[in-house]
Amino acid sequence: MHALDDPETYARLDPDDLRGRIAGLPQQCRDAWSRARAFPFPPRFAEAERIVVLGMGGSAIAGDILRSLASRSSRKPVLVHRGYDLPPLADDERALVVASSKSGDTEEVLSSFGRALETPSQKLVMTTGGRLLDIARERGIAAYTFEYAGEPRSALGHSLMPLLVLGELAGVLPSQKEAVAESIALMEEMRGEIGVDVPFERNEAKQLASRLTGKLPVVYGGEWLAEAAHRWKTQLNENGKVWAFYEELSEANHNAIEGYGLPREVSEKAHVVFLYHPKLNPRIILRINGTHDALAAAGVSDDKVIVRGDSELARVLTAIFFGDHASYYVAMLNGVRPSPVTSIQHLKGWLAEK
């Protein structure tokens, strides 16, 4: 029996049941979408000329997805800010500043939102609680709250769905109703193909994880799949406890391609994953093929993951759903417990002491 088909593997390495939270993303999206649609967002948000999402980690990835989708459908810009300060585009009444932090205590978000409080910008808080919610209540700021006991990175549905509804309200997105329904249906379909109970011999996520184990993963995504590639990178870091990187096409063809061969010790260990959909720009598809040839010439192995969906949202979420599973299986093969983020917590504690 393969290790990824042995229930003992999961019982021993995942007592926190991260596998259940990964598999639960479709239902989480369904619940969060319904909740967000019922939330009374202030009507004045529709007048915003730009949206600025303040966030880190999993919360920021949701903002990145909104930004990517909006860039194809709206003249109104969406910015994602990871940092302590506040970008100039967020300091007037035409800006809608969204402070997103699952815990409500992310120090970068608290710092940048504190600066936003000094401006006439419109404001929204998205959190489960913490200092961020306290500030919103003290200042009479709109607060979208949710309950979720898992890791911030596992709360993607709770972070993303309200941003999609907000995007509709602010006019940066068309209706996402059909796209959300398609995304949920496709992820539920995939669960029967890549879930923990699906044997290794017909589970593409488990098979990919076995090829990634012992390698340096580098994930490539073009257009709307670039942010999915970013999510793969962070999930491999946090779940798999491994080094991982991501690249965007076609930018990587203007720099990264020159470095494939050296140092030889790295190229022999690297493994590239291309995120692919037939509706990508035909020139991007050509670049995937040409990049594959360049990698092969440098002795670098690669894989192609074909994502699903008619809508751009479904393509992004099916890519993410596959990557979340693959990163989890990498953890199992590495013999590590995937849920805790000990190094992140250690650094946070060290910073708090300073």
C-alpha cells in the first residue's frame, strides 16, 4: 500500500484534520457566498473609485484574486497592499480601504489601517475578531465578521467571497453568481478525483506530490492563473514545509529562463509545475511549450496541471483546490505535521518582544 493510501499516515501526521478543511473549501465558499450576499454593505461603497485591500498571507491572496479578476473587467483599479504604511491611492474619500485579517491582530494590517483612520477614505473591516474588530466598533466602521476555527490560509472562501460581493457593489466585477456556482460544482467534482480516499494509482494530486517530494517546486502561471501559482507557492511553504517559488508567464521568459542551468545542483533538484487552461492566450500556451523545451535542455523536470472552468474564477479556484491537495500530500510524504506554522509563530513572538 502506498503511504498516501494508508489511513495511518493521516492519523499520525494530521491529528488537526487539515485534510478536512482543505476538502471543505467548496462548502466554505457556498456558505461564505450566501453570508456575504446577505451582509448590509454600506450603499456608499458603490461610489468608490478604487479598492485597496490591506492584508497578508491568505487574506492578501483573496485580494490578489479580486485584483486579477477586476483588471479584466473594470476601469476602477484594485490594489493589494502588504506592509506597514498606506499607499497614496488609499488616502482620500474616493478610496475604499478594506482591512482583511482573519485573526484581527496582523501587525502590518493594524499599522496600515491605523494610518487609514487618519484619512477620509471609506473603510471596511473583514475579520473574526481581535484588535481590528475592536477598532471598527470603536470608530463605527463597517465590519464583516465570520467564525472559523482553522488556519487563515484555510479560510480562503471566507476571505474571497465577501470581496467578490463587494466587487460587484463597487462596479469592478460583473455578477459572480454563475461563476461562484460553477467553481463550487467543479471543486466538488474534483474532490472525488484527488481527495484523500482516492487511491494513488488514479489520484493525480498524490502522483504529482510524489514527484515534487525531494525537489524544489517552482510553479508557473499566466494571466489569471498567476495568482493561483502564488497560492501554490505559499501552500507548499506552509503545508509542505518546503522551499517553493512561483513565476508569472510571460515575464519569466524575459529573465528566469536564462538561469535554468546554473547552479547545476539547483537545476537538478528543481521541478516546475505549469498551470494550464486551453483558454489562456495562445501566445502564453506557446510560451509554456517553449519553456518546457528550455527546461528539458537544462535538465529540469516539469509537469502540467490542467485546470477547469468556463469562468476565470472557476479556473483560479480549481487550480488552487488542486494545489492545496498536492501541498498537503507533500507534507505527508515528508513526514511532517502540516497544520502548525511553528516558524511563523516563533518569529511573531520574537517581533512582539521587540
